[in-house]
Amino acid sequence: MSKKLASKAPYRLIFDIPIRSLNLKNAAKIAISEIEQEGKKTFFYINAHCLNIALNNNEYKDILKQASLVYSGGIGPVLASRFLGQPLEARTPTPDFIEDVFAYGQTKNWSVYIIGAKDQSLQKTVGILKAKFPKLDICGFHNGYFGEQENQRIIQEINFLHPTMVIVGMGTPKQEKWIKDNMYLIDTKVFWAVGAMIDVISGELPRAPLFMQKLNLEWLHRLCQEPKRLWKRYLIGNLLFIGYVIKYKLSGNPPKIDKTKLPRYLWN
């Protein structure tokens, strides 16, 4: 990466996790620059829920700290960063810039293997991406529901195909842990955790209307889509996150959490 490009995406430290300050004009360029450097790369998004998990799951936090690129897909970390005096420029949701990376990749003969979602949604997403990026080689794909025996078969298939990039959409922290556990067993250059992006592209999980995106209210749209599953994450989780940020501001250190007093979904 050139020093000029790197200077446009400085690191900010939140809860001792280095996060890149990106915007939607430079996010794809930064990702592409990382991909074109030597060595294996890991790309992870974060949001308020992710940071809540990181404070209560040291393995996940360490994965983020060792990543090649961590960026804020949600508004929570951006607002927190400003309060903490480590301002992130903007939120950069993965679906808003990953297609620019794909568009560049098809000019460089990159190949992609996709893991995640259910079969119907995954196959639809693969079809959409192949139609939109006909020269991008989507060389293989597998749903996100498999055991250890099938995991070994997936590894063998990926190693046979030698893709440039493996896209993993299995939810946090499962996808990040899968990448950590398997990255040195797999012959690929880049691992990119994308959460629900596969379902977003397929249309199984429609994004918020544009006006809600501009108002940074996508979280509210998600809550309305799946209230029974997500009410704890957004209503309780957001309050916990605010408390953690205030405690961090006052102490200068990541808060020490008593897991026994937390909702179980935050630290599993």
C-alpha cells in the first residue's frame, strides 16, 4: 500500500482494537491495496454488537486485533469513536463497497469461493454476482451449515480450486473463528467475513430504505425484520454498549466484564 493511500485510512483504537477509518470513497481501494500485498489477509467488519462480543470473548477480540483490515459496518462504533476522541470517518457497510472490489477483481482474473447462508439464498446470490460480474470467477460455494467431516471436504475443494478470496458469511463470531481455525489449512490469499451479506444480495434479507440508511437507522430496520431474534441485541445490547463506552472513556481501559451478569447471547 502506498503511504499516500495509507494516510487516508488511519487506524483508530477502540477497546484496544485497531479499526481503520474508512469512507465509501476509499474503502474498496484500501481493501484492494491490502489484497495486492504479500501474505494472507483477513477482513472483518465490526458494529456495536461485535464490540459487545469482543469485550466478553477474548478469542474473538484477539482475532480482530490480528486482522489485516477491520472496519466499521455499523454506526455504533463511529459514534463511540467520536466520543472517545478516536474518530472514525464513517460507517462502511460491506455491501456498499465489496462490489467495487469484485468489479476490480474481474479485471485481474481473481476467483472467489463463497461460504454461508442457506442453499437457496446462496445459489441466488451466486447467480446474481455471475450476471453482474461475468469475468469474476466464482469457482465454488457451500452453504454455512456443516459439521467437521464436511468442513474437511470444503477445505479440500477450496485447495483444489486455489481461489484468490474466500467469502465467509456465517455470523459473528462463528465466521471469524472459522477463518482463524482454517486459514492456514487453506490455499487462498484473502478471507473476508461478510455476515448476512449473502442474504442481502439474494434479496432474502432486504436492506433498509435509502432514507433509513442515510439516517443511520439500518439497525432499526433489522429489528423490525426479526424482532423476536434481535430485540436483545439491539435494545439491551445497545444500552450495554453505551455503558461500556462511557466506562472506557472514564477509565481509559476496556471495561472488565462479569460474564455471569450478562445475557448469555453476548458471550457464547
